[in-house]
Amino acid sequence: MDSNVLEKERGITILSKVTRIEYKGKILNIVDTPGHADFGGEVERILSLVDGVCLVVDVVEGPKTQTKFVLQKALLNPQIKPIVVINKCDRENSRTPGEVESEIFDLFLNLDASDEQMGYPTIYAAGKAGWAVKSWEEVQGSDKAAGVLPLLDTVIDEVSPPGENDVEAPFSFLVSLIENVPTLGITVTGKVYAGVIRKGDSFSVMNREGKVIGKPIKVKELTVMKGTSRMAVPVAGAGDIVSITGDKSATVPSVTDTLCSPDHATEIQPLPSRAIDPPVVFVEVSVNTSPLQGQDGQFNSMQALGTRLKKEAMTNVAIEVLESPNKDKYEVRGRGELQLGILLETMRREGYEMSIFPPTVVYKKDESGKVLEPWEELSVEVPSEVSADIISKMSERSSDLIDMKTLKDTTKLTFHCASRLFMGMRSYIKEISKNTGVVTSEFLEFRPKLPGALSTRNGALISAGPGQSQEHDLAKIQEKGTLFIGHGVPVYSGMVIGEHGSKDDMEVNCTKGKKLDNMRSGGKKEDSTSLTPPRDMPIEAALSWIAEDEIVEVTPKRIVIRKKLLSADERKRAAKDAKAGR
């Protein structure tokens, strides 16, 4: 169901998706959710849609941090029926089922599941092979002709359908998703809790406080997802997950609003909805002000940025957008670097140019006025030979090592760490593990802010002038550190082209090139230059690397780092003033 380009590229689910299938004369609504805590808003807002959950656990890896995260959210609703699906049971190196089952049982127990929820059924499956069975003995057998039907049978047996009284009651519907559907416009998706809605009917919008907003809205279109295709339907009733498109000029409902029959708006109470966890990190976004501004993108104005960001905040409940008092920046708040990076990468591909300032965490104060900062629980899975290096790095960041497990050549580490001090570690883990490390995180709680700030990176290699980078110059510069760019890249004064091998910044000239002398112009072949491939710096990596005096410049064609002050003289004066306390 992952159809988004970035989802396919990264192999993760970013957006919640809804579809339906028909089986044994019944309609089964299926909702796919992300597992990563950065996209927890997608999980929280769809839990009001479902009456049961299938918790999918890898038979080898067992429950992971994201498993705990999504299960914890689901168990908050005591009416939700859990079904455990132990997947990849066809793997040769699978562990004994009893070991994985014990870990899952302990997870339910630690999350205070009710007695009814603890009585979950277990299905053993192999998604890639396309089969599911109800016992481990059947896994060992050869008869898997039923495919995944045993799983569907279990869903029908465990999850209750809506009652007849719900269908006859006045119409009520909880908004869980908002999207701009091509050819339809703004469309809200949610579950019909009671009654019936037809194309051409009218509905009222009620907020969480029970206040009716605006005038009744006429239903322009009713649609459902079947497979990956959108299909129009004439009517939807209690239990259906359906998308409603209203008049274009009408008030746009918000997530957690209740849609109800106008004739019964004074009688109906707003439907209960799940509270959304607060943002823990933010970046400031402004227009691109580099010497190369406007050359790559279509949108580079505060108005264009504001319109796009506010549109995102309207449909993505985990994103908050605040305009600065001077109206020269937007503060974009979210759950983590990954979520913000995905949003900014999406905007980049849509044609936006931006300047992005260093990320920071969202602080709050307790009743006594003490400053609190967010902490996370982090799960890190890496090759065992690099685990000691990661433990050492995390220790430098005042983190607590909570658990450590080794399975063959892989070590799983669990830490508690301040979100602020973990920034930059994802890139380090990716680099030291040669892209094999897996990092997942979950918001833990707010704790008293730790003293000081952490800076473990080296200085920057800064371009001394404008032009195009030359291979000959870069080959010499790479001896001083690690390059971020290759040959033939447009550069300008103050642009960061790499990381220095020491703590100090260093200005370098990468645009001179190699002058031809008489010997070369006479046709003698010169030695080829050996240039190491530059370090890959996607938006999340760049944001985790930059210091307070730096900015990430983002355009459809480039992601580069630059100094806030492009002039070397201005940077020297600023450093002198800072040292003098001015």
C-alpha cells in the first residue's frame, strides 16, 4: 500500500492508508500505519477508525521499539481487539516460536493490557510466500493451500461488526484524515459511527467542544478505497470507513471534528478522539538567500512557503507551523528529524527553495519554573563489532544504556537520551555501520534540562570564492578532511564544502583548477587525480551536522550547507564580538 515516492525509496511507511476487501459476504476495512515514532501522528489519528489491530512481529527480530510504540497507542482503547501475527516464519534462521511469543507476552504485560486484550490469538505467517496458519505445527507442515485466509477468518471471529442500532441512529462521523485528492479537492476520511450518509445529503461540522462550525455542507462525492483504487459509492453506513468530499466553498473540517446530521446537531455529542502527542523538535524555515537563489526552484517567497506549510499543518496533525514576529521565518514543529526531513524533502521535489536553520528541541517549564526537555527511548541495531563505539559515543551524550542483546553478529542496544543530545547520532550510526544500522525512537517524557550543549563534530571546510569546484583542487582539499561535494559543483563564498580534520574552520579555494604548462599543452598525458566520493548529505544528515552559525540551503537540485554570514570578514568580526561578550 506504500505508494508515496519517498516511501518506496526509503522502504518505510510514512502516511496512513485505508482500503477495503470483501470476504465471505463481509467488508473488511484495512488501515496501514507507520511504525516509526516520528510519524506517530499518523498512528494516533487513525486508531479511532479501527475495532481491532494486527500486531506484526518479525520471528527473528522480535518486538522492536516501534512495535512497543504502536501497540501502546492501540491498547489505550480497551475496545480494540489485538491479533498477533508472527511474520517471516519461513526464514531459515528463525528462533524458536516460544522465545518470540514470550517477548510479545511480556510486552503486552508491561503495557498494562487488560485481561481481555491479553487473550489475543496468534497467527504464524510468511508474507512474502503468501501464507498464514494458526499453529506452529502447521508452519512445519507442507499444507499451506489456504494462503492468508486463516488470518482473515481470525479477524472476522475476533473483531465485532457494528450493531443494528448504530445503523438506525442519526448520522455521526469522526474525521481522521484530510487530503487533497486530484479531481475531487479537499476530502475527509473517517469512520461512520452511526447512521447513514448518501451523496447529496448535508452534514454539519462540530468541533471537540461541541460547537457547530459554519453552515451545513452538501456531500459532493462519497468514495472508498478498494485495493489501491478510489471508487465512488452511493451510500455509506455505520462501520464503513469512507471519504467525503464537500462543496469547494464550504468550511474545511479539521482532524478530530465530528460530522453529523444537521437535524440532530443539538442532540449529538462530539465523538471522542485520541489526543495527539506534542512536537518535540523544530526548525526555522525561510526563503533561500544564497548567491544562487532562484536558479533551481519555482517557489522562493515567504508567501509561497507559508501557504505550503500551513496546508501541511492542516492535513498533518503532528506538524505545527508558527510565523515569526518579524514575518521573516516559519517555525515548523514535529516529532523528530526524520519527520521534518521528509516534509522538507517533499517540498524540495515540489519546486521550493528554502533556507533551513539548525534544529532545536521544544522546551517546556514545570510548575516551579524549571526548564524541561524531551527525552527519547532509542533502539539501535548494528553489527556487533561497532557496538562498543556507539556505546562510547552515547555515553558522551549523557545517555543511559537500558538494555543490550546480541543475536549472532547483530547487537541491539536500548538507550534513554535527551532528544537534543541525540541529534547527529543517526548519521554517525549510519556511517560507522556502513548503512546497515537501524535506529528507531519513541518519545519518553520531559525531564529537567541537562547543563551545557554538546558539540562533537569538527570544523568546516569553507569555499573562499565563487565558481565551479575543480577535481584538482578537491583532491588536495580532501587531504584536510571529508568532502561534501564532487567535481563541477557551483560554489560561492561561505559555502561549506566539507568537514575539516580538526576542530577549526578552514577556508579553501576549490575553483582554481590546474593550469596547463608547456609540457601538458604539448600532449603529454598527466596523472589522473584520485578523488574520494563525497559524503552523502540528505536533508536530515545536513540538519544534524550544522552548527549554530550555519544554514542548510535546499533547492530542487541542491542540498548544501553554508555559513549564515557568507563574508569571511563578517564572520571574523562576529567571532571577535562574541569573544568580547558583545
